[in-house]
Amino acid sequence: MRSIGEIDNEDQAKRFGDYLLVSGIPCDIEDEEDGTWSIWVHDDDQIEKAEAELSQFNQEPEDPRYKKAKTKAENIRLEEAKADELAAKRQIDVRTQVFGQETGATPYLTYFMIGLCVLAAFFTKVGTAPEANAQWTITEYVTDGSMIRWLPGLPEIKSGHLWRVITPIFLHFGFMHIIFNLYWLHYLGGGLEGRLGMFKFALFILFTAALSNIGQYIVEGSPSFGGMSGVNYALFGYIWIRGDRDPSFGIQLDRSTITLLLIWFAICFTGLVGNIANTAHTVGLVAGAAWGWFAAHQNR
């Protein structure tokens, strides 16, 4: 948005603003401290045309065509207000969708995943039992003092233990880790499962879990990671992008939630919050956002 000039008469400024709006050039009229009214054009690509119109208006401000624009401009603003109201009704915050409240569907898969996370936390003593942890990781490892050892090349998966590309998401290290992740799984997963249905939701979880876990293992080179955060960021990316690009989807994240999750995403890279599976976060976010964009594009 950029100012194209000032008009020193309020009625004339509003009249010119109405004319620009009718001409397809949205603008704002702002009262300045020096008694003039600035004309701010929204689209930079229309600046040149708007400046030419202002120059012509200053030569003939009482031309009848400017006065006739008032009624049309009021109708345009009324239609825009109605459209905004309808859009607001369609763009439901994901918090109203938790556990499929709008569709009436119970998100059994979300419940199941939360249950598995709690079960894994019980058997691994919330990530403090190394031997138990190794049963959930992408490949088994043994502790050797302060170090861990494992066989390269994911031999368990090659021998048929394909579930190991998924199970790290259920493993958590500490109570805050599991509480934080299960909160966002509840918040994001319940709503999305209610919208997509169990089958599509299951495919989404399996794909993004496997992708984020394999990505984390390849980039970091260690199997000692776990947590639902890679999947949670995939859920976040999907709802964020599809909600913005497909109003008919029915779920949209509020800006404060988007800002919070992006800030946390950045903080994790600083190392201030400990050893974080940042690659899993990144791969999950990118995969979920890409899937959301494709779904929105396909739906339109």
C-alpha cells in the first residue's frame, strides 16, 4: 500500500476514493495532521493508473462522473462486508473442530495414538529406560557408558520390521515432552481427523511419520530420537495451508496459533531447549504444508 498524494478537501477526497473503488482500484482515505487527506492505494501495480486519475481529478473535481460513483461505491462496500461475514462463518477456528465436534465423528485414531504414547511412556519410564527405548526407535541400539552403539543401514527394517519407521513418534523423553506433544495432537489431530475421516487421516499420519523419522535419522545419523512433534508439525502445516487456500475446508488456524508454532519451531534450532529433532520438525512441516496445498488446489 502506498500514498499517491493528498487532497485538502474532505468531501473531494471521499468522492475521489469512491471513484477509484468503482474503477477497480481499492484505496484508503486518511486524515492527516496538517488538515489534508491522503490517498493510499492498496495494490502497488495500480499506483501509476491511480496517480493519473488523481491528476485528472485535481483539474476537474466537480465533474459529474465523480459524484455518480458514490452510490456504486456504497454498493461495492456492502457486498464486500457480506462476503467478509460469510468467509468468517466458513473459517472456523480449529479449536471448535477438536475431536470432530462439527462432523459428529469420534476421532478414534487420535485417541489410539494418544493411548500408545501413554503406553510407551509407561514402559520406557518416560524415556529413561534405554533398553525399553530401543524397542520403539527406528533401529535398536545399546548403551556403552555415555555413548550408544547401533548397526548401520537400518537392519531391522530391512529384515521386515517396517513398523520401526513409525514407532519413534510414540516415544517421549520427559513429562513436559509428552504433555506438550499430546496437547498439540489433541488440538490439531482431533479436528483434522473429524474433517478427513479415519482412513485419509491414517494415511497422512503414516506418511508424515515415516518421512520425518527417516529424514531425522539420515540427517542426524543417530537413532536416539522420538516424539510426536514431527507429525504435529505436519498437522500444523496441512491445516495452516489448506485453511488459508481452501475456505470450504471448514478449518482455519488463528494467527496467534500460527505465530506461536512458528516461533517455537525457530527456538528449537537455537539449542536453548535441549536436543530437539529439528529435522523431523522441518520434514513434517514441509510435507504437511505440501499435502495441504495440493489438497486445496485439487478441491478448487
